[in-house]
Amino acid sequence: MVNIYRINVTFEIADRPLIITVWPGSLMLKIVYDLLHRVGIDFAKREKKPLIIEPPLRDGRYILAGIYERDRDDIISTRNSMKVLEPGTRFSLNLYITESELSQRLLEALLMSDIVALPRTELFIRGLTFEELEVPNICSEASGDWCTIRILVSFRTPTCFMLHGNDILYPSPMRLVYNIAKFYTYLTGMDLKHVCDQVSKIMDISNILKIVKLLVDIGEGRRVPAFMGRVVYVVSGRSNIVHLLLMLFKFAEIVGVGISRALGFGRLRIERIVAG
């Protein structure tokens, strides 16, 4: 059994507004680094990090900032460039950690003090929960009957896939499944190459409801390309493979997809599954 450890922290802004002008995930990751520094844990800049974060949530919705939209002529316009959160505002942060010891050390850091200092304000820690999430055991032994499903997926935060150093700025079925399967294999050791090899034959985009190309300011003067939107995938094949792909999609709701998941990129949600 393999677990992922989820920590949810509720923050309240102190006596000065919190002004966010870059991607909020960058700010949240810096807060996590500062917390881990309390207990003597530091990561090198390019070191692979065993943690994933979501952007901050307020009233069940992500707080977005530092986002610039690109139109068909590659003209950039403001989408969500800045967010101001007034004193007394509460928001929550979800973190997913793949190592038990690191999750315990982060909990230790959070319990050392209920105040997190930022350059222009402070955050009070008003709530803290911890949960162990079991990584689903994916099995594809029996072939099963032929079936078809349609999956409506919402890419709720900026998302980008990579192919040999090249940005893939649309919800490619191949890149999506390969990326999820690769991370699943990393956690569990289960080889899903046979699934990835079948994707081009059994899965495709049925309908693009909306895809928007973006530039996201992640701080330090860096704007990176990404996309957001909603798309319908159709999967048609043996029921065991269809079920396995569906389990991978549900796994991706926890861990995200694509690059920069440690910054809160690639958060997706399955909105609807329709058979036939």
C-alpha cells in the first residue's frame, strides 16, 4: 500500500492587506519552504521535491493572479494579474506529500508557531488537518467487454505538458495519460507502459469546450506559457483498460498533471462521466 499525505492549512490575513501580483502558487510554495526551514529542511533550487501544492482556496475557489491571456494573434491581455486580500480574509492551502517523514516534519513546523511572516503582512494559522490518502491499486488482468465513456475534464489551473523540452499547450490525450502514468509508476513501481501504448488507439478529444492560452508570471521576472479550459475525452476499448484510464484520471485529481505541480499547476477535475 502506498500513501500520499495531505495537509490542509487555514490561514487568516493579519492587519495589512495581502497583495498578490504573481502566480499565488509561487507564494504558497515559498511559505512551505519557510516553514520547512524552521525544522532544518531546505531544498536545492532544481532538486526534485516530494510535494505538490494547490493554489490557495477561498470559498471553494482558487485564488488566481499573475495570469495573462494570449489571443489568436498572440496579443497579451490581462486576465487575473493582481489580487488584493483584505485583513481578516481566510483562505486554505492543500499540500500533498509523497514521503511520510517530510509530512511529519512539516506538521512539526506548523505547530511551532501560529504566525507566518510575509514581507508586508503576517498570516495566522487558524486550522490544520492531516489525512492519509491511499494511492489506488490499479489492476488490468481481465480483458472485459467493449465499452465507451466520455469524460468531461476541467483544467482549473494553468497546465503545460512537455515533449523533449517543447511546450505542449493543449490537453493532448497522449501527454496527459503518459504524465499521469509516469508519476503513478514513480510512486508504486507498477509499469503502465502497456496502457500508454494503447492511448492513441482508444482515446481522443471528443469536444473542446474552451481552451485559453496563457502566460503565467511565476515570479523573478519569469512568464511561462500554459493553458486552462474544459475538454471532453472519449475512451473506447476493453472495459479493463477503460476502467484503468478512469482510475488514472481520478488519481490525477489528487496529484495534478504536467509540469510545475509544486507550484499548483495542472489541477484538474472530472466534472462528468457519461457511458456510451
